[in-house]
Amino acid sequence: MQLSADSYTLALPSWIGDALADVPDVLPTREERMRLVHALADRNWREGNGGPFAALVAESATGRIVSVGVNVVLGSGVSSGHAEVMALGTAQRAVGSWDLGGAGLPEHELVVNWRPCVQCYGATMWSGVRTLVVAGSGPELEEITTFDEGPMREDWADQFRARGIDVVDGVLRDEALAVFRAYRESVDVGGSLVYNARAAD
């Protein structure tokens, strides 16, 4: 048997460099970090790269930005190319460890513009981050965008905390919803694609 593919690559889109050109290396507050996430999420869908989702990894104590990620599903053709996966993977490459909570490393946090989907829930849990910061966690994301985020546990935040990962919810929530609404308006006029692999019966 000969494989038609034996590897794949996920890469951030070329516009990321331009988007970060004037962003300082350190964003001291979680609001500043979330504001950057919202800006990246909004640009991402407008560029046609994927859904309205972005994330970043920062050093918790200093606010130094280690990595950013946006959803690259459409751009890469790979369904696992979610913003959290991109941010966590590039952060792990940047620090040289699969464990962002490893010995000798500062504590890291993942900042996301909504509660992770079921895939990214696991990716976050095993990444080594010590804090997850989200703009919101209710049903609004799915209601507005119609994306299927999967069968998330009701005690998802407690499961993180049980593993030593703090959860901070509600950072610039209204700004996240504004990005989702803009995306949905584009979908409604045929300008964007909601790419759920399977629709519920």
C-alpha cells in the first residue's frame, strides 16, 4: 500500500504578521489580551480563512504574548485547525516543550473569544496552561453563528479546575458577541460559510 499523504502542516495566515506589527510584546491586562483576540477573530472570517475564532497564549504574570492562533480550517482543509490548537501548538514550539506548565517555565494562560469546543477542550486540558480565559461560555455562540461546538459537559469549568487550571469567564463578552453577529450577517447574505461537517438530524 502506498499512502497518498503522510503528513500535513497547519500554518497561520500571511496577514497575521501585519495584524501584529503594532502590537506590543506585553499586554498587561486580560482585557487588552482579549481585545487582541477579538480583533484577530473578526479579521479571520473577513479574510476567508475560517470561522470567527482566535486565541493567544501569554505568560500569566507578565502578559508577554507567546503566540496567537486563528481558525485555519478553511485555509488548510484540516478540520482540527482551530484557533486554540494553533495558539497552543505554536506556543509549545516557541518554548520548546509540549508542556506549557513544565519545570522552569512561567505559568501560561490561554485566552479565547469563547469557551472551547469539545476538541479544543481536550487540547487545552493537556497543554500545560494554568489558566483559561474566555469571553463567554453560554449558548450564544451556537445560537448566533449556528456552529456545532459538540457535546460539552455541564461541569466543564470544574473539570479544568480539578486539574489545576483556573477558568476566568466573561472578559469582554459583549465584544465577542458583536463579532459573532457580524459573521452571522455575512452568512445570511451568502458571504461566509458555516462548515459543520454533519448537521444534526
